[in-house]
Amino acid sequence: MTQNESYVVTIDGPGGSGKGSLALRLARHLGFHLLDSGAIYRLAALKALREDADLNDEKSVVDSLSDFNIRFEEGDELSIPYLDDEDVSSQIRLESTADAASVIAVYPGVRLRLLDRQRQCFQSPGLVADGRDMGTVVFPKARIKFFLYASPEVRAQRRHKQLISMGISVNIAQLESEISERDQRDRDRSESPLVPSSDALVVDSSLLDLDQVTELMISHIEEVIQ
Ligand code: C5P
């Protein structure tokens, strides 16, 4: 299918800014498909770990992805990620996987390897894509772009709540420092750093709840589409 980026909505921002929940809500509202690009980076990290790749060596990581067999199945709430036909929903949500993902995400060879896989997620009638470089690199011509921000404290609290609801217990102070470390790595990398696209609407969600941000985003989409 030819990709028509007019029907792509991108949501970029740091971890815990609410991207995932908002992308799901917008996709449902618009009747669009969903791309959680972070899940693809996490799956790549899991694959590299399983292949015993040296995470400090770009070539070793890229080589470990030569046979990268992933798929997503629509579940009741979220889609279920499969790596080599195994449901890895819980493994990819571990903080250790997120850390490994942020380490391998700095490598240009890894980003290039995952680029087409992300673009292939475009399907009619449209796509809501969330990540770090959706509006800047993966779908630069998308008609509607958001960049979500929230303070590191608020993001750590949100992530903590999310992990607890999944039965994963973590220390909040440690979580905050891990989040800050990953943010810095995402912002400082030379390839596709975490920056707002110049044509994105930047939203600070620190003091807003999910319903308020959803409302704000939907009214922006309606304004652009009219
Ligand atoms: O969004 P999530 O926390 O699942 O992403 C995990 C890691 O994958 C991020 O910390 C980031 O380093 C990387 N990532 C990326 N580009 C994306 C999505 C995720 O570099 N589009």
C-alpha cells in the first residue's frame, strides 16, 4: 500500500509523558491503527540480548538483528508483541529491556534497520505513531504532529503506577534516575535525537490529566483537518 502521510498522526516525547495512552485514545477516536515504535526498539534489544550481542558494539547489535522476526497481534487493550513467535509482552516492559533499548537506539545502523519496519506499519485509513523521532525522521510529512513533555518527577510517578499495575515493583527514586539517564541518552545522540519537529504542537502534560490532554489533542486535530 502506498503510504499517504496525510493520515499519519505522530506523538513524540520522553518516556512517561503519556504518549502511549494518548496514542491509543487518539487511534480509537479516529479509527486509525497504532504504532508503538518504542516496542520495536525494545523487541530489538531483547533480540540482541538473546543473541548474546555485545550492546557496546554497534556491529554486534546490528548483526544480531539480521533475522529479526517480530509481529503484533491486536489484543483487547494493547497489541501483543511477538519475537520469534513467542509472546514477550512482559519481558519488553522490564526496565532492563528499556535500558538496553535506549543503549542500542543510539546506533545509526540499528535505527536504519528498524526504519522500514516502522514505516510498514502504515495502513489505511491511517496511523497514530508514538516514539521519539516519528515526526522528525520516520514520518516527516505527517500532517499532524505532537510533542509531549512532562517534568521528570511526574513521569517517574506515572511510570511507577504503570509498572505497579503490571505487577512489577520498582523503587521510585531509582526509576527517576533511570528515566533521566535514558532521556539524556535520547536527547544527546547524533542520530534522530529526541527533539520536537519544528511543525509539532508542543504540549506540557505535567499539570493535565489524560482526559484534558486528549481533549486538547482532538481539538487541534479537528482544527487542522477542517
Ligand atoms: O518509548 P519506550 O520507552 O518504549 O522506548 C524505549 C527506548 O527506545 C527509548 O528510551 C528510546 O531510546 C528508544 N526509542 C527510540 N526511538 C523511538 C522509540 C523508542 O530511540 N522512536
